[in-house]
Amino acid sequence: MKMVFRKTESELQKFIGGINNLEEALLIAKINGLWFDPENMKGGSYRKELNGYSLYLMKWEKCPETKESFKVFIDSKGHVTKENNGIYFRSGECYSH
């Protein structure tokens, strides 16, 4: 059995293919620098749509710790559109973990 490594984001997205579930949509979001915030709906909510997923996700920075909200649509082909909704959390501290 031969292992194949995906070296670029576009190769990984091509490997995943169509978006059939929330997990695949979140993986595509992660490839695009966004993630799910389980503590706040502004960065952690989703709705299944006819042709993909609508999500509110976050972009996280660790110094100072900042969470920025994005409204994201990932269609069934893996195409991503996003709209910045602004910062919803800033601690003034640096995350060190």
C-alpha cells in the first residue's frame, strides 16, 4: 500500500471532493484559517443549506488573544465565501498554551 501526501491546501481540498457533512465543511474552513468556537455563537454556529453549509466561525489570534467572527458559506463543491463580522473577543493577554 502506497501512502500519498497532500502538500498544498488545494490538493487536500481536491482529495476531500464534495462536501457531504459538517465535518468536511469544518475541515475546509480550517484550511482557510477559520475554526469553530464552542463558547460563542458569533464564532460557533452553523446551518445546513440546500447546497452546502452556512456557518459563523472565528479567526483566532493568540497575542493578544483575539477572536474575530466570520459569516461563511461553504458550498457542496467546497467553494468558500466569507464576510468579516468584526472582533467579538479581545483579552489583552497573550495565550501561552
